[in-house]
Amino acid sequence: MFPYYFIRFSGPLLFALVGLKILSGYSVTGKITGVSWLPALHENPILDFLLLFLFTFHALYGLRLFLIDLGMMKREKLLFWFSSVVAAGLFALGCFLFF
């Protein structure tokens, strides 16, 4: 049940954070002016960290849900732990490479 709720809450949060990242990118290039805090947000490591975390777990839990809904996997608990470990590994690799 946790992955289901995680996907439901992380989806809109990802949508908002990616929108902020795009807007801050436009402000860095000078296409959006007048908002003083927006350019600093583009290089904020906490935002990047949160985006990486939400994206990896959202994607793997979404794939897990997809496989279960199509009937391709019957062992839900094993798939949960497998997707959690793979997402944590990808997140750790991303943190190592990008931070």
C-alpha cells in the first residue's frame, strides 16, 4: 500500500518541482525578470536532491504497479523490495555522480 500512496503524492510534487526547475532556468537565462529568488533556486542542491529522490522512487514504484496491474508479477512483496533496492541504488549512484 505504501508504493501506491507514494506515487499518488509524489506525482503532483514532481510536477510542481519540475515546473519550478524550468521557471528558474528561464530566470537564469534572463527570459524571466523581477523575481529575485528564482535564479538561486535553479542551482539549489536541495531541490536537485529532492527531484532525484522523487523521480527514482516514483519511476520504480510506477513500474512495479504497472507490472502488478497487468498480471505479470504475482509476488508483490518481493517486487516491492526489489524496486525499493534498485531505486535506492540508482538514487545513491545519482547522488555520487551529481553531488
